[in-house]
Amino acid sequence: MGLCQSLWMSVVLCAGVGCGLMATAAEQLEAPDPASVWAGRQGKIQPVPVRQVRLEGGFWGPKLQIYRERTIPHSWQYMGHNLRSLRKAAGVPTVGPFNGTWDEANLHKFIETIAHSLGIFPDPALEQKVDEIVDLLARAQRPNGYAHVYIINEGKPEWDPEFLDGSHDGYVLGHLIEAAIEYHANTGKRALLDIACKAADEAYDHFLGPRGVPGFCGHAELEMALVELARVTGRARYVELAKAWVEWRGRGVVKPFGDTPRSYFQDHVPLRQQRVLDGHAVRSTFFATGVADLALATGDADYRLAANRFWDSVTLRRMTITGSTGPRQEHEAFGEDFDLPNHGYYESCAACGLMDFAQRMFLLEGGSDTGDVLERVLYNAVLHGISLDGTNSYYQNPLSDTNRARYNSWVCCPPNLSRTLFQVGRYAYASGGREAYVNLYVNGTAQLPMEGATVGLKVETKYPWDGRVSFRVLAEEPARFALNLRWPGWCESATLSINGTPVRPLRRSDRGFVRLEREWRANDEIVFLMDMPVQRVEAHPRIQGCVGKVALQRGPVVYGFEGVDNDGRAAIELPEHPVFRVEARDDLLGGIQVITGQDAEQRAYVAIPFYALANRAKSVQEVWVAQRDWKPGETWWEGRLYRNAGERKATAVAPSPTEKDAR
């Protein structure tokens, strides 16, 4: 009996899966048509490629320049052992320390970072350096396509069934595939993509070929990479392998390596029985993203339901106000529902993973809540992970901290942060049919592919420091389409005008967008003005470390108190009726806006954006602080994890100078 028959007979007997993997290997090989994978996505929401968005000026333009001019050059020094290992596998005499089982993925993530940068900032010299690495990869790759350099150098078995939990075979291959896709997209060169396809074909043959053996890598990542590779190449076999790796989990297929809990690998129960996202926060978030990718590629209702269960589990019960997840140091894991201690672990890679998961959930469901989470994670957890000068990072991102210095922990986070941040343009926009979507408000231009046309937008904004966003349509001919502007969950009131004429009443759609459908002409201007007061945010009363405390947020930016600004104090107590002032400080921390006021003892305080904490001297830091005579709200949470405490009309907040000017 062939693998597909024997495996899926047992799966159906166990759970009645019915995942569409009954086709033979030969049939799958004969299905290269993209429509076989993505037919159900035609006309639906699709992301906009990085190279079609130019972030210039504003908040993000200078940051991308820093990542290009400082982060990429700085990162090369941490590639040494990976490059030595690659040369050795390619047959070049080499001496010195080599990489381990997982860390060559850092080289692939770094190549992806460079690929995104090249799409924005062409650089022939930098491109040539990557081409030399690609040549080494081609020489190191085994004839059958296997490409994990560590295993090749050590002479270990490919996809060793005794060590699939810990080998990182799939994790490394997944990042290779993603780097190859982006390098091809931004340079037009196929060599790395050919290497990735050959390696993916070897993986398919190993697991689903005539002599295949069931199994999956302990670190999820390859699943989502395979679905993306199927989208790019049209080869349905890659989706079939991604399905198999998802469906095999929780069925005793992989031999446990050690006594680590099976939830660490998302192998504790089959997918359809998983009600929450558990285990290692990075692995599980990558796994959830892969499930959402499969839902997008196949239209399978079970995958869609599972993705939504995971989404609700994280965003409604297991996410900090800054968008971090995974509070437990042991196994770098999620805790129980509402287990979100302020001193928790919160790895940077988990935040990067949640951004990708949020984007996929937007493509899947089209709701603004996904954009709200994406924005929260980006402006807080992810940005906090990388230093303002782009040369240092944080592995952990607690909300309460003392004297923690940034350092270059090249376990996994630095290249994950840089590749994520270079994709802000991709996260900002999407389009499908005659619908265009704006999820993030970023200064610059975008080319949005529409049905029968490509429409340009020029955006001018100081967001997130100011709630005013101006859009100008760039089009050679009139085009009818709907422009959907996300109305952020933090924004309680807004105004909008088209060519100077106010739109009244301004409505938020059921999906949380301002939807503007009309025939648009060149230079049509839309001005969206979102009120952006300082808000005191309260947490769900089941989050014990936040009971009786509030956090400050303005727009998407969460603020924190740092001892450097407050005479060594961070545990500020706000007065019963706090009054906040917002001040622009172009000379501080790369240019930020601070919140100032007086505490309960009438001493002056300063709060700065959470992402800017820990960029000066060592000090204490706090996000959640007490407020005198504050009583937490225990009713009417309506499924929310955090809410504006001002909804209970307990305080008056002074508008910022920028808001006065805007009015």
C-alpha cells in the first residue's frame, strides 16, 4: 500500500479528516497550474508586494534608511560561522567554528532582509554579495535537492526520524524558501528560487513520495513557506506537503526527542481538537500562520475555523497591551488564558510571528480587528525589539524591567526583526477585485493592483504622532473602485473629506473600515482626521498584574515610564483626575512625542513610547502604573482584552497641540 493510502486511511479512521490528500504522487506532479491552488482566491484580498510601496519621510522612511545603512552592514559580522559552514559544504577548504542545527536559518533570514531592502533601495554591490552566497548554496546542495548545510557537513541522515523534533530541518528550509521567493521578487533572479524548489521537491518526495515516511519538523515554519511557494510556482504538491505536516501533528507520527511537552511542538492533539494556541510561542504562532495560509490556499473550512480559534485565543486572552505573547521562560511558552505577567518573557520572534499571523487573518477574514493587532504589535513589541540605531536588539520584551541591557543575541531575533520591519509596506496595503485596503498609515506612495488597472496613492502623514492622513489618487484615467480605510479600534471619533467636501455622516462598516466607493480621478484628495487623545487603558480584570493599574496609549503607541526621565522612578502613581500634555521632542530618541504631567504627589513625570525604552542608560521601566482611587471595571468587557478607561468617563484629557492645530 502506498504512503498516501496507508497514512490517510489511518487518519480517516482516527478523525475523519478528509483533507483532499488522497491523490497519488504522480497526479500531484501533473498539477502545476496555479489555478489548482489559488482558484478560490481570484478577486479576493491579496497583499501588495514590497517593491510597489515606497516609504519616504514621515515615521518609517528614516527607520528604513537606518536598517539599510546600519542594520545590514552590522549584521554581516554575525554571518561568519554560517558562511564558513556553507563554504565547507560547497567543498571549499575552510577552518574555524561552524554553525549548529538551527542557526543557518539566520543566514536565510538575513538574505530575505537584503532582498526586501533591494526592492526599496537597489544596490548592485550588495546584490553581488548575495549572488556569491547563492552560488555556494547551489554547490553545497546535494544532488537530490537536500540543502540543510549543518546536516550535510556532519554527515547526518536527512530528515532523521530519530531527531525530527530537534533537527530544525523544516525550519531552515522554510526560511530558505522565503528568502528565495523575496530575492526573486525583488531582483528577478531565479537561481535561489531554483535551489529552494529543488529542496522543496526533495522534502515532498521524502515524506509523500512512493517510499515516503510520515514526519514533520519540530519547529513549524516550512508549512507557511510551502504555501507561499505554491502560490509563486503554481505547484500544488507544495500545498499537499504543508497539509500533511499540519495533519500529522498530534497523531504520534514523530518520535519524541526528550521529555519536552508535546504542546511545545503543536503535537499534543490533532488540529481539529486544538481549542487554544499552546506551547512554544514562536513555533505555535508560525504553525497558526501556516494553518491560515492553508485556509487561504484551499478554502477548507476546518483550516479557517482552526485559524480563527487560534486568533481569538491569542488576541482576546493571551496578548499583552504591547502585542507581545509567550510570557513563560520555561519552554518560551504561552501561559494559560490571561496569564500575562508584566515581567514575562515575551520573545521578539513571537511578535514578528504574530504580525504575519495578523496579516494572514486579514487576508482570510477582511476585518479591521486584524489590522488593529498588526498595528499594535508593530509599533510596540516589534519596534521595541530593535534598538533605535538598528545595531542592537532585545530577545525578551517585558513590560516591567530593571537594568536590562540590549545585546546582540543572534539566536534568532535580529534578522527576524529586520526582515519584518522591511515589510511595513506589504503590511500596510492590500487589494482585490475593485477594493483597495489601507491597514497602516505610512508616508509615501503605493501602487495597488486592481481589477483591470493599477491605481497609485500618495500619502502624506505624521502618523503615529498625528491623526491626520492625506491621500492623493495617482491615476492616468478615471477608475471606479472602493477605498477602504481602517478605522482604528483606539479611535473613537474621526472626520473625513473628499476634495474638501466633508463626508457626513462618516460611517464605520461592519468590518471596521471607512469604505469610499466612487469613480476616482487623478489628484482626488481624501483627508482622514482621527482624534488622537491620550487614553488611559485598563486591562481585563483577570490579568492579575494589571488590576488597579492603567497604561497610557496615544494612537497606536503604548507609553512607558523610564527611570532615566523620572529621577530614577518608574512606578508612577497618577492622580485621581490626571491631565496629560503631549510634547514633540525632535531632539530625543530619534524624534518622539512624550506625555508629561504631574503624579499623585504633584511631581512632574515624563512617559515615552514603549518602543523607545532601554535605548539610553540602564534603568527601571514600567508600562502599567497605579492611579489614585482607581477602581477597575469588572463588567461589560464584551470579549475585549483591553479598553479605554475613559469610556467610564472618569477623567478629562487635554488635547495635544498637534490636535488643536489640526482642528
